[in-house]
Amino acid sequence: MPETAVQVGAADALWEAALDGDERRATDVVLKAAEEDGHEFVLLDVIGAVQRRVGLEWAANRISVAQEHAITAINDRAVSALSVARPYEPPKHGRVTVACVDGEWHALPARLLSEVLVLRGFRVDYLGAQVPTPHLITHLHRTGPDVVALSSSIATRLPIAHATMTACQAAGVPVMVGGAAFGEGGKYARRFGANAWASDARQAADMLVEKRLPAPGAPHQPVDDLPHLVDQEYTLVTRSTPTLVRSVYRALEERLPAMKSYDDEQRQHTAEDLKHIVEFLATALYVDDAELFRTFMAWTTDVLVARSVPARVLGPTLELLSAELRDFPRARRMIDSVR
């Protein structure tokens, strides 16, 4: 949907205030916009737009990690200001539990959904970031919601998201999922047997108001959705991640002698990058989709180039990783598709 002039103006004003670290000005922007255009508009088309911009600006190396966190914190407090300012209306629809899967710390998208659902007349239990699955299931048994909405932005959280969905459905609660982790068009949501997938909070709210969620099916196990997991490549690569990172790092030092002069911070960042590569490869093995790994490596290349880091180091990295995984045919095919 094309952005309107009103949306762009308010989003730009919020961005500038948040970038300056001016919480009071940011709050004034959202409250004024809410008076003129409504709370849902501000939540999704102003605050949501600014939060999407945060990720793009960080990837392009135009803001630091500290600035990313500061802007997100100001956005979160702006949501709180909107929540306090909205007039109270008693719920008229069902009860929804909203949570991020365990390991997912990007909580703002789930919070925006929670606020929109309250505006639409639902009773909402918002559980926040990184909710351990056993605690979520305990909450579902205690409160008996009509739906649980799970959010995940990071693809490496897909295996735990899948297990969490299965556990919720086994508890008799339909599952709606959303977030970038579930792939373009929600393809992984469908593969995992989610009851529904929504591209954004507005669509999710529409679906819930219109009661467009099927009931949970019969209990099943994750391997029923992903029969390729019987080859154990995902499990073995996941368990050996620390060993793979150490082995590839040592081999890279021999291949690229300049790495031996790295300071502690450079060594730490390099090891973290290697860990991310192995984790995304493992996730691609879990869903049996090489495109997930290729997309991550393309994004990694862009991030490195934006930071003036030679992306050519990725070639030897993948070559060495492929050699370490010589007995893993699916993993090697995925690596070779990138190389």
C-alpha cells in the first residue's frame, strides 16, 4: 500500500525525534497523530514504519547498534503513551494470547499487534519477548484463550517456533503466526501446519474479527511436517556448531594470514559471524530450503560491504565449511548453491 503524505510526515517526525533521543517530542508526535488519524494508524503506519526503518538503517551502517536500541526503546514508550491515552472500552470479542517465541527478542511487532487487537475489542494477554514454550503452555491451560498469536522475526528461531506451534495445538489452542521469520507469503507457516498466517497486524486483526481460523487438527510431531529431518543433518550440524566455528576460524587464519593480527574485538565479531552462518545453514536444513541460506548470505554480503569489510572473505569461509561438512550431502548442496 503506497504511503500517504500524512503517514510519511508523522513517521519522519517520529524518526527525527527518536534519532535525537527526544522521548518527549516523540510522544507528542504520536499523540497528535493519533488525535488526527486514529490510534491504529499511528501504531502500524507511523511507529511500525519507523521500526522497519531502524533495521534498514542499521544494515546500511547509517546507525549504530546503540542507536538502534535507543530508537526501539523510544518507540516502545511511545506505544505506552498511546495505550494510556486511548479511551477504555470493554472487550467484545474473544481472548488472544500474544507472545514471541523463545529466543526472539524483537518484541515490538508483537506489542503492536496486541495494541491493535485491544483497539478492535479483544481481551489480550501480551507475554512479550522470548517466552519459553513450557511457560506459554502453562499460561494457555490457565487462561483458555481462543487463539495464540506467535511472533518471530529471526529465521533461526524457526525450529523452536515449529515446536511451540505444535505444543499449542496439542493443548487445543489454534495458532496464528506472523513475522519475517516465516518467509515470503508465510511459506514456513504453511509448512509447519499453522492455523493461520498474517502478513501484518492489520490483517491478523481482520482475520480474528471475522473468525477466519480453522480449529486445531489432530496432534502431531514436527517430523510429520518435515519428513526430511530423518536424515539427522539438522540435528548433527546444530550440535556441532561450536566445533565447526572453531575449525573454520582456525583454517581461515591459515588461509588469510591478516586475521592473525586481529584484536580481541575483531576476533569476537568474526566468530559471531561464523556462528550466524552455521545457524542459518542449520535452519535451512530444518526447513529443507536452500533459498533461506542464500538470502541470508546475500544480506550478509550487503552488511559487510556497507561496513567496508571485503565480502570476498565469504568465499573461503563457505569452502572451508563445506569441507568440514563433507559427510552431509544436503548441507554441501546448500553451501555450493551460494558459492
